[in-house]
Amino acid sequence: MYEDKDRETAVRNTRERGCAKGPWGRGARGGADDGPGEPGWPEPEPGKGPGRYTFLPWLLLGLGAFSHIIQGRSGNPWLAGAALLAFNSLYISVVFASFDPRRRDTRYPLYALGALTVLTYAVALGFGGTWFLFFPLLSLASGTVRALRGKKLGLWLIALSGSAGVLAGLRGDEPWGSFGVGYGTFLSGMVTATVLSLFDTINELKATRQELARSAVEKERLRFSRDLHDLLGHTLSVVVVKAEAVRRLAPRDLDKALAQAADIEAVGRQALTEIREAVTGYREGSLATELDRARSALEAAGIEPVVRQSGPPLPPQAGALLGWVVREGVTNAVRHSGATRCEIEVRADTERVRLTITDDGRGPVGTGPAPVPG
């Protein structure tokens, strides 16, 4: 359950950093609505998707028109040459602006696309023939403009391909026919938008994976810090209590003082082992072990321990969890309660387990709210 929540959070954080719609609606990197300043298709990182230069080779489709100009089959060669140069310039301007982070969110790509559209219809009607191949190029450029996405892109491609097919049929001199021109125009824009959306989805998944990795590292650091706090807090409390016992007993009973010193050594060695286990992530607490340590710590602190346990054996996971609770509760009792008696009761049945830790202390002496027993 927690892993699913972490995954949902990572995906949400990734989308909040900027997304865009796919060709027909909400997609890999899109917001909910269209509008000025809405995050859209980002500049693809190197090696992570098509960029502005990917669309330049398609200008070779204009070689047919260039050949007609050379052969004198396009009327006035100077006018046709200027039209070809203007088309190439506008096409490059649209594509480059659509991938430029500084201009892709402005109206410039849309205005340039409008000029390119007018010029495409003009040369197709004026020159005909291979000049109709400029409609697929216009569709390619349309697929890169972020202002045309979702339903807008679909409607635009339908209108563009339909009108291109009708014009080709009316001219009658286009070698691919009206259907070929219309189908090629629609397919060019559709494929362009789909490919861009696909690469945006891939990039978002990579970003989500990185977010999940960062989240896993943060969770592991938090787990490690909690383990160190619980381990060292309890262990150092026991060491301090036993060291005080050594200091008190040394003048009167050397044998008992040596026994307490031996306990300090044993506790220290056990702490080293537990820290190594915590670092490697293999530490598993045990309720029975923690209860034994609780008795020893309470006795060393001059607190009478009373431990009661009833019911069937607990599963290892439940025992480990209750062991942490016992450790924390006894640490607080030793440090802060000022008690003379501490009771630990574990009652289990087939469905549930109840752990109760009580003492007769009144807390540390000092200012602040009135202390309560236990």
C-alpha cells in the first residue's frame, strides 16, 4: 500500500513539473486545459527524443518542385524560386520555434504556421503538380506546434487533409491523386504528434523512476536514523545507569561493581552488533530478547520490573514490532519517570495482541505542565 502511494506521489510530482498533451488529448506531458502559458512539449534532451533537426530532412520532398523550376514547368522561375525559399524558411522557423524553450510558449509558432499555411495553398493552386507535396510538410510542421494539440490538432488535420485532397482533385495534375495527397497529409501530422507524445511519455516515465529512486533513498535514510535513535538511545541509557551503579557500588561492594562493569561491556558489544545489523538492514527485533533487556535495564536503574506474558506465540513480525515498543517504553521509564516499579504486560489471543507498560513514576522534577503517573 505504501509503495503504491509513493508511486502515485512520484508521478504527480513529475507531472506538476510540466507536461503536455498527446496528439488527441491529455498525454504524457500535458495539463488539463489549453491556455496561454500552459506547460507543453519540452525541448527533448539529447538522445531522449526527436529534436528540431529531425524534421529538416523532410524538406527533400521539395526537390520535385525545385526540379520543375529548373525545367521551367512552374511558370515564372523567379516567382517559383522565391516561393520555394519562403516555404523552406517558414517551415524551419515553425519547427525551430516549436522546440525553442524561449519561443514555444509564445504565439510566434502559431503565426508562422498560419503564414506557412497560406503560402502552401497559394503554391499548390498556382503551380500544382509536385507542389502539392508541401501539404504533408505543412502537416509535419503542424504536429510540432504546441498550440495545436488534443482535439484542435485532430480537427486541423482533418480540415487540412480534406481540403488538400479536394484541391488536388480539382487541379487534376497531381500524380498521386486527391486521395494520396489527403491521406499523406493526415498521416504526416498524426505520426509526428504521436511520436512526440510517445517520447514525452518515455521521458516522464524516466523522470518518475528517478523520483521513486530518490524517494527510496530518503525512506532508507529515515529508517536508518530511526534505528540508530532507538538503538543508541536505549543502549546509552542502560550504559549510563550501570555506570552510575558502578560508581555507587565501588566503595562498598567491589564484586557487584565488577559485575555491573561486565554488564556495561556486554551491552556495548551488543550495541555494536545491532548497529552493524541496522546498517546492513538485517536487524530483526525479538520480543523475548527485548523483555530480557528491559528487566536488566530496569533493575540496574533501581526500578522493580514486573513482566507478564500470556497467550499463543506471536508471529516474528508482530514480535519485532512489539520489541521496539518495549525498548522505547523502558528507555523512557529509565530516563524520565523516576519510578520504583514498572509493569510490562503482553496479552495475546488468536486475533489481536495488547502490550501495556505502566509505572508509578511522576516524571522529572522541573517547571512546565504538571506530570502524570507513568
